[in-house]
Amino acid sequence: MIPDHSTSRRAMLSRTALGFGSLAYHAMLREQTVKAESTDANSLPPLAPRSPHFAARAKSVVFLFMQGGVSHVDTFDPKPALDKYHGQEPPFKRTRIKFARRGNLLKSPWKFRPTGDSGIPMSSLWQHLPKVADELCMVHSVCDTNVAHGGATMKLFTGSDLSVRPSLGSWISYGLGTEDADLPSYINICPSSIHGGVNNWGAAFLPSNHQGVPLGTPGYPNSPATTARFKYMNTSRVGRLERMQLQLMRDLAAQDKFRAAELDARLQTFELAFRMQMAAPEALDLSAETKETRNLYGMDQKPTEDFGRQCLLARRMVERGVRFIQVNHAGSLRSQGIPTNEQWDQHSYLEKGHAVNAAQTDKPITGFLQDLKARGLLDETLVVWAGEFGRTPTSQAGDGKNVGRDHHTDGFTIWMAGGGVKGGFRYGETDEFGYYTIKDRMTLHDLHATILHLLGLDHTRLTWQYASRDFRLTDVYGNVAHDLIS
């Protein structure tokens, strides 16, 4: 008789169950390792510095995010027609998509004047920024984004408002790595937890090495207690335990030649975290800065102390070779007696809210640009100032005395400085009321393509294969705005 070697499914699973766990673990590690070893990276560590596709104008980016939506017609895009037709029904066709009920045309409560040798117009909200007007490249034609905070913020930082995609900083980290092996390539100072939260600075399907590393929370970017904690971790029993963990990982990688690559990928993540812990105290220690420097950033005054500290930390990260640093101005204005939800989101109390916001950021940003230039860093650092959208040239209906403006996505202003852009230059244009973009339209895909170009990266070549297709930050869109490049 032929022996019966058949077995039941139950018996087979019982005999091999322990092996399934090992197979799954091995497959998971292998998948991450294959991703980490992209064709661009070859055998280099994930954050090793890489050569750009072509000669770069900038080495790093500092993104100053004004969360909530800044009103372009009250800051940098003057519209005399709003004064002339104040209170009247708009003569243009409004877009169907809107966030709230809108009223009639609303003039700005601030007067505009030309600033710098270039004559860049700014409203009286800005008392310090005119000093660096000739460094700024105004982009008045940004458009094509989501009308809600969450979708607009995600599109600003990831290029998509529909799905979770790698962030701008993660793509830059993937493309260029970092110049300092002891610090991440992407640091996010005081990131907000709302309107997309971590998805706005995550790596999504890129290797996790490229996700943003948060530093502080809104309102608390750094303090003596934070630095003291890092110092404690350096010398305490906790620090010794972490050294032991790293050594154990190294030993395992050395002993298991079949899984050495997989273990090494994990080890690199642990080692970066450990090195950052060792380097962070010096990088975060602002006591080394002179009193004059701290005052330049407004750290000697309560309204500007917090954002000034963030900007000063950003300059220190630029000096240490971090590729992408995001600085966030966010939070509530309720402590200022203004009953509004978010920092720049003035659906009501426009005059009070924007005045507070500008006072908190004006001097720190000006000092930051002056400091970068004095240290010879501005030419190789691209500074981007932007909110997720602008605000309507009309009032938000029903606000009564404490009037405000609704969200606006069809034409608004951001600015850039340094890093290869033309200073004292105005790019793009909105119509006479500031409603529609009418010249040099710049979508967020165009903005991303331009930022990557200034870093020496071709946005069509910076790709990652995921789910059987090649993805890129700009999807299948994006045109570089060559006219604003110096």
C-alpha cells in the first residue's frame, strides 16, 4: 500500500504556526529595507547627503507657516477699488464653493505704502518688515487649493487634500538627505495637531527616516526645562540603557548575516535618535546667543518672545545643515480677548486679530532675515512665508460691528526670500478687487515644483514607486516659475 502522507489543514497549521510569525516578521523587515535602499540612495544610509539633479540655488528651506489664512488684501496686495466700492455688492461672479455666507465688498482698515528701494507695497500692519522689503519675492497669484483648513493645509504641505501623501519636507529629505549626521533632515518646530496634524509633516509611504521630527508644541518651542531633559538623558541611567540597546542591536546584526541588512535598517533609526539626543542640547541652547541677537528676534518682549525663539532655533538648524525646517505660528487668540478659533482665521474681529498676529511675527521674521543675511546664509536658504489660503475681499455676512473675512482660494499672496529668488520682485497679479488670479497663475503644484527646482531637484524625476506606480510630490502637474528665479 502507498502510505497516506496527507494531513488535515488543522494539523498543518498547528505544526507550522510558529514559523508563520517568523516568515511574516522577516517579510516586513525586508519590505522596509527594500524601500530604504532606493535607486537614488544605493547603499548610502537613508539620510546621507546626496547630490541634486542639477546645480542648486538653495541648500535648505525654512517654511514660515501662518496657520489660519492671512488676508492678502490687508497685508501685501493693495486694492484701491475696495476703498472706492466699499459696502457695495461685488460686480464680479463669485465662486460657488465657499466656507461661510458672504457679504459686500470690504475695504482694508490699514493703509498701504511702498517699501524699500523696490517699492514693494505693505500695509501699516508691518512696522519692521519694510527693512527687508528688497529681499522679498512677492507671489500674488497662488490659487487652486481647498476651501477648508484641513484640506488646504494638507494640500499646501503634501500636494493632496484627498489622501495621505509624503510631505514637502519628506520629499526634500529623500532627495537630498542631511548635512549633519547627528540631526534629522526635517525638523518641525511647534507643529499643530489640528487640520491634518501629523499627516502634514509625515513621510507616508516614503521611508520613515524622512518624516518630520517635531520640536516642542504650539506655544512651547523650547525652554530651559527642555534642554535640561536632554542633558539628563545624556548622562543618566536612561542614557546608559539606550547605549546598551544600541550595542545589542549591533551585536544582533553582526551575528545574523541573513538578516543583517534588515536589522541595520532599524539600527540606523535608533542611532539617529540617539545621536540627536546627544547633539540636541547644544543645538537648542540659546544661552550661547548674544543679547543683541536675541533682541533682534524680539525675545526681549513678551508679544514676540515665543515666535522669536522659534525663528532663532530655525537659524541654528540651518547652520547645522538641516534641509527643511518648518516654523509654525498657530494657536488661539482668546488669551488676547479676541473670541476667534485660530491665529489668522478672522471670520470676525479682523482688525483686532490681524493686528495681534502681525505684532507677534513682524519683528521675529525681520530679524531672522537680517541675521541670515549677516551670516552669509540667506543666499543658500530659501525662506517661504505662507498660510493655507487667503481671505475674501468681501465681508463675512452677519458679523455686524466686528467684521471679518471668509476663506479664499482663488488668488492670494505668499512670499519667498533668499535661495535664488528675485528680491524686491512682485510675481503674479489678482484682479482689481483681489478675488481672481489674472496673471502668472501659481497652483500649489507649481509652488512645489519651484521650491524643488531651487534646491536642484527636478520634480518630474523625484519619484517613489508605491502601489505599482511612480508617485511624486507634484503628481502629474506642476510648472516651475522661472520668471521669479534670479
